[in-house]
Amino acid sequence: MRSFAKIGCLLLLSLALIACAPSSKQADSELSDSAPLQSIKASEVKDAVPRADPILAAGNKSPYTVRGVEYEILKDARNYREQGIASWYGAKFNGRKTSNGEIYDLYKATAAHKTLPIPSYALVTNLDNGRNVVVRVNDRGPFHADRIIDLSYGAAVKLGYMKKGTARVEVTILNIAGVDDRREAVGGSYRYLQLGAFGAEASAQQLRSRLQPLVSTDVAVSTVQSGEKILYRVRLGPVANAEELLQLQELLQANGYDSAQALP
């Protein structure tokens, strides 16, 4: 009987600990992080390739507040350059959504920044050894006063500070033709939002029927060749400008559709 009572007490204690555990990403960030079980070499980490991604609503709410501190997204990040301390994050967040809804892959060259527009591309240089990496900023953080950027595990490996944990770095935004002024120029390059691509036309038509009452723009189903298969994609648009694209993105997110992909 004593053994059963002891087991019961342990189960109750475990349930109590689970109930009290932090559940939010911010609270969870206080817990210890770790490197993945499968390590990677610096030579295996590829630089992010800058492209003219639109700056949508996802991840760019401004101002926003974390732990009582208010942050405002930079309206013009051109020529941004800053030196400070970089940290890294790894296995604890692998597979989770980043601030703009992308899936965090700790082996890719990505980063979290408090105020750079998402997405942005930056050259990060380790001031102690001269090594550098181009990262895609798609997340928010690190929310520590003494750190300016949080790199993915892979980016930290490429810069050679993964084991140390932090490094002195310089972060330089990449001013690339077609990437700058995206808030104003999105409409000319990205005119549609794609909500999905299906192997069955019936599935695409069902999604179209659910979306059309929500928006004033057209929702269409079109076909696209993918290898030997034909996919039926659901697209909204065309939109006239960047402002309309942002409004449409926000409307879709408010209704539970947060995976819209901007297309030419």
C-alpha cells in the first residue's frame, strides 16, 4: 500500500509541475537551450540568398512590447550597421514557427533581431576571427539588453562561436537592388497571395469557396506542373499595391489563414 501511495504522490507532483510550467515562447525562452544531437560543420552551412521578399504584416507589428520593454521596427533599415554581442538558439525552437510564420530550421543561416524588418538579409561578421555569414532575419529577439542579434545554430557554427555561446559581431544590412523600398514597391513585383496547392481539384475548390466570402479580391484556382504531377493552386489577386497586399494579409491572418505566400 505504501508503494502505491508513493507512486500516487509522485504522479500528483508531476502533474502539478506540468501545470505550472511556462507555455508561451517568451516564458519558454528562459529555459535552457541546446545544440542538436546531429552536429554540422561550418563548411556545410550555406549563406542565405537575398531576394526581394515583400515585407508583410507577419512579424512586423510596430511597436510591440516584450517583458515591459517597447520595441519599434525600423522604417528604413538601409545602411544599418551595428556592433555588439551575438548569441544563438537551437534545438529547443527547432521546428517551431518564427515570428513571420516560417518554420525554424536550426541548420539554416537565419537570425532573430529586435527591430530589423522581417524578412531582411544581413552580413554578420565575427570580430574575433573575421569569419562571416549572410543570414535571413525572420524572427524576433534576443530580448536581452546586452545582445543585438540571435543567430541560428548553423550560423553560429559557421562563425565559429557555437561552443562559446556568444561572440562580438558586426551586423550589416545588405542593400541590394530589388530588396530596398519593398514597403512601397511590393505591388509591382508581388501581385498574388497563394493559400495552397493541392493534388485534388476538389480540395482546392473547397478552399476557394471558404475564402471568397472573406475578401473583395478574386479567388481563383489554377493549375501548375510540379514534376510529373499537376497541382491545383488557390490564389488571391491581383492586388494593386503594397498597401492592399498588407491589408489582405492581415485579413487572412485574422481569419486563421497565416500561410499565404506572395507570388509575382
